[in-house]
Amino acid sequence: MGILSTKHFIGLEKATKQDIQTLIDYGYMFKEVLDRPIKKVPSLNGINIANLFFENSTRTKLSFELAEKRLSADVINFSASSSSLNKGETFKDTVQNIHAMKIDGIVMRHPTPGSCKQLSQYVDSVIINAGDGTHEHPTQAMLDMMSLHEKFGKLKDLKVAIIGDILHSRVALSNIYGLNKMGAKVMLCGPPHLIPPCIEDLGVVVTSNLDQVLDWADAINVLRIQRERMGIGLIPSVREYRDFFGITNERLSKIKREIVVMHPGPMNRGVEIDSDVAESDQAIILDQVLNGVAVRMSILYSLLGNEKELKNEKK
Ligand code: CP
């Protein structure tokens, strides 16, 4: 076993508090590398990584690729839309053929929940989940937690509200698992039909009263309305959604203190968040993106590097 207690990084449900803290600590170390004139270290020299994206992505795909290159890994990129899947090749054949090229690590995004676990049964590479359907997006939760830790200096007892379409959100589930483990307090807010049944069993408070949430929270993580994953009728009117759950300056100005505003992206401006909020000083949305590169370097390094090299990095 390496620096972490697990071989893969498939989800935060079973991650340990120590693993999460280690990844944040190394995230700060790698963020310092990103500020250097030459933003590159040899930590993963000779390691081959395949990025398999079966679903669209901007931030996760590019930040993984950048993180891998900053660590000097050799990288190949697979995009389902231009692959032999379109000629009828199966998922199993596809990943086993890629793995046969001597791949050490696979980063995968896939629309099917549980697909990373399935992948781990087909290949013996290290597997990192870059988002599996509506299940988990653990590296997003890691960058969210690093950004909160950076802003507040702690996670314990921090009051974090996750607002919006919780039902379709892998970001929400990974954040709930991670924040709970780190001792933060989590409240969920959204339309009742976009909150999964029994989610309170995970130790979170659920409400549909946004003003109550804004009064309580130190930070809010605003989620995208995932219209591509919804059936007909879950959002009868975008305008009505904005009226009840949209984060607007008007709404934020009613509370007497400043709360930190986060969004994992991509944003539906004018729906779940207004442009003037997203671009305000209280929003840390682009800081989250930068921390995404640092914490993904931390995850890649922790799973695919070795401790001797890390000690040399620290010197
Ligand atoms: N936050 C996030 O996962 O964004 P992408 O879909 O662009 O990767």
C-alpha cells in the first residue's frame, strides 16, 4: 500500500479522515509547484496514465491532464465519441485493450454509476473516478474541501450548505461523505423532488427554505440544474426555480455577513446563480478550479508515486 489506505480513488464513502487530510496537505505542497516559473516536477516520470472520458468534461479532463503533465507522467487521452465504441466494441474490450498498452493509472469519467468499480474488475491499474453518473465525483469533493480549508483554515464545525439539484448530483454525494468525515456540518437545500429519499440518514439536515440556509451557512456550494439527467417535468419553469432557489445578490444582501460562494461548474448563469454573484469577491469558483489541479496532483502522486520521491520534493 502507498501513502493512502486504498489502491484506487473511486469514492469518498469509504475514504478515511486521514486520507482526506493527507490529500489536502499534499495539495498545498503541489499548489506551490504551480506558482514556480517551471511548473513541473519529476515525481511520476516513467508512469503511464490513460484519461478515459465517456462523458463530456472541461474542468476535470483538462485539470487531470495538466496535473499528470506537471508530475511528468506520460499521458494518453481517450474520448468515447471518436473511439471504436462507435463500431460496436464493448466497454470491457475497450478498457482491456487500453490497459494492454502498459498503463499504470486510469482516470475515468462515465455516465453509469458504479462503472469505476466495474473497471477495477477488468484491469489491475490504479483507478481514479472522475465522475460516475449520479454516484460520486470524489476529486471534485477533494478540491471543494481543499478550497474551504484554504479559505477558513479548518473543516471541522464549518457550516456548509449544498443547494440545488441534489438528486442528480455526484458532487453532492461525495461532498457529503467527505465533509461529514472531516467534522463539518452539512445542510442540503432544494426542491423536495430534487432531494433523494432518506438522504438525512447520511447525517445531513434537509430543507427547502433557502433564506434559512443562507442565515446559517459559512459557505454555500451551488449545484447546476442537470437538465440532461432529468425526465420531463422535474423543473416546470426555470424562472420559478430561480425565484425559489437562485443565488442572487438581492438574496445575499439580506444577510448581514458575507458567506463564501462555490460552484463546481459548469454554471447555468441566471438559473441557479446570477453572474454578478459568480463574479463577486465572495465567490471562490476560479480558486476551486486552480485547487483542482493541485489536489489532482496530490491524488495522482499519492496513488502512483512513492514516498522517497515525495521527501525529495519537500526539500
Ligand atoms: N466540475 C466538473 O466536473 O466540471 P466538468 O464536467 O467540466 O469536468
